[in-house]
Amino acid sequence: MRRTLRAMDSAAPREPGATETPARARPRLVFRTQLAHGSPTGRIEGFTNVRELYAKIAEAFGIAPTEILFCTLNSHKVDMQKLLGGQIGLEDFIFAHVRGETKEVEVTKTEDALGLTITDNGAGYAFIKRIKEGSIINRIEAVCVGDSIEAINDHSIVGCRHYEVARMLRELPKSQPFTLRLVQPRRAFDMIGQRSRSKCSVEGKVSSGRETLRLRSGGGATVEEAPSDVEAEAARRVDDLLESYMGIRDPELAAAVVETARSSAGTQAFARGLDAVLGEFAFPDEFVVEVWAAIGEARDACG
């Protein structure tokens, strides 16, 4: 006789004549992955957050989890539009970008803003997601999008969140040179050509389904419907405001802010909700007001 969860529950006897209903099995979620600079395809499963995901990828390829700087979905390129955040489509292909060369650059802060936007991988590394054209950083050719910031003036920032790194950079005094130690992702050379000729090439593949695996920092990953058009537009606008106010981009954080707004009756309740679930960010009042307005505008724009 096939065993089910219900059949094993001796405390719940069936009524006479009742038929046994098999328990619905939880789907087995298996994701394909490669190292972005070139590797065979691996398969991973059984993770509930980003740190566990990195550990699974590292195990598949025999490397240390700390070698992984970040992951992109459905592209081996350093494409910040395809950066893995808090959600993975069930058909998405995961590319892991690992540590490459280390470099040091000297920067003189001649303006208040350096012109870079910071994000992090959720597992201890902060890296550059965007460089503003014409900015201080843009004039330093050695600094690139995708570079991980390992140290500021020989002070290691490994383990710091993106908003902490952005604050450190903002607080550096003007007209005083400082040093950034950066780690660039390992570059692909002839392996790119090998991948492009492979029958299993997934460059440009887009998930056809609407379900995603939602990764949560506290664990407990869940399969959910992909965000609606309104939610996606609201999260995009919140992410823009995060960049404007704090110098960071974080789609997962933006989605959490939108979720908090959904259950709030007004700006006061929204502010209290943000303090309760995201208090570590210490969002200023003017930011909260602008975010509330932006989410309302997203609803209006998407009808």
C-alpha cells in the first residue's frame, strides 16, 4: 500500500466508507546553472535563500561559496538588468559570476557624489550596479559595472550591506584621495564561443511561466505568482527612489516596500510598517512620502 501523509496520521481515523485521498506532493524544483565564464551545466535544488543558493552552486562546481560575486538570470554577461534578486522564474537558467582579478584605484572626491550606485548579492559582497555618465567614477576607466568593492582605504567591507557601503562613500571627505580595492568578475574568453555553439545554449531564454521561486532572507522560500504589472511598476519606481536617496538599487527591498504599502491605509500606517519590518534602513520622512506617492502613481498608470 502506498504511504501518504494522511495514511500515517493515526490520530485522524477515517469514517466508514471514506476513500483515502493521496497527499499532494510538493513539486521538486531543479534549476540549471553554469559559471558565467564557462563551465558544464550543473543542476541544483533544495535552497531557500541566496546564501544557500550560492552554497549549492559552489558545491556543483567544486568551488568555495565566497568565490561567487553575484548571479544573473538567462545571460552569462555582466548585465545588471538580469541580476538575480529575490525571485527566480521556475524556468530561469542561473549564471554565477566568480572572482577574477583584484585591482586598486585611487579616487579623489571632488564632488559630493561619486556617481556610482551600489547593490549587494545578499551574501556579503557589495558591488557596483551603475556608473553615472560624466561622474568622478566614470572618469576612472579601471572601475567597471559588476566590480565588487572589497575594501575602502584598506578597511574591508566584506559582509556590509549596500546601504552601509554607500553611506561610507558619502561620508568620505572631499578633496582627500582614498583607495578602493575592487574585484572584477572573471572574464570569459574562448569559453564564450564554446557556449554559443552548444546545443544547450540558453542565452536570451525567457521563462514562459508566471510562477517564481521567492527567496527570503529569513528562509522559507515559496513558489508564488510573478508580480502583477502594477506591483512591478511600483517596485521599479521605488527602486529609482532608493537610488536617488541612498545610492543603492535593490529590487528585493523595493518589492518589500511595495508589500508593506499594500497593507497600509495611509502614509502614517505605511511609515510605521516600514519601521517595523525595515527599520534598519532608517528611511527619512521625505523618502517615505515620495515612495507612497510613487506607488499610488504606479497604480494610476497601470489602471
